Amino acid sequence: MAEVNTTGNKPKVDLTEANNKSLDLLVEIADPFFELLKDPEFSKLYVVNVLDAIKYACANHKEKIIKIAAALDGKPVDEYIVNPFTMPLKIVTAIAMYSKLSTDLFTSADQNTDKASSASAMESTEAQEEQTFS
């Protein structure tokens, strides 16, 4: 018989383990996802219509799609059974997850570059002003 929590306290969750599992999942689907993005037709379709992109990917990149879906379900590829009703949502979820991650990373890197460039330009301007007034 299962234990019932009668104290009203929420059970403790090991966040380190949960975070590690999430990162492991990202790593596992990274290769098939980025291989999919290398296909210019998929990328073009994804921008215009996500469902058309998924249909294209399922027709032309079966192995990659199955790797992604199996990883999201936590199953080995050789044991994974495709469910056509849930597959599109899994692909959209994986793509959205990586799109957000990529956007955040590039935006952060771009902001850091802009700050460095602005600081460098400001120092250059200040140096020129000092020379002018000396």
C-alpha cells in the first residue's frame, strides 16, 4: 500500500536531479534537431507554416524525428512506437524549446557584444576629446 502524506507538507524534490535530466534530454535531442535545421527546405517551411514543416520532416527525416520523439518519451529508439496523433506536438515542442534556447543565447551574446563595442567607442571618443582639449 502506498504511503499517504498526512502532514500537508509537499514532498521534497531533488532539483539537481530534475535539472540534470532536463539537460540530458536537451543533449540527446540536440544532434537530430540541428541536423533537421540544416535542411533549407525544412527551415523555410518552418518559418511559413510549422505544420507543413513537420509534415515535410516526417516524410524526409524519419530517423531524426523518431530520435527526437523517443527521447521526449524517455524510450530507446528501437523500442519507440510512433503515435501519429501525438507526434506533431512532440516535434513542435522540441523545435520551440531549441528555438527559444537559441534565441536567448544569441540575444545574450549580441547584447554583450554591443556593450563591449559601445564601451570601446566611448573610450575612443573620450581619448579624442582629451587630445583636443590638451
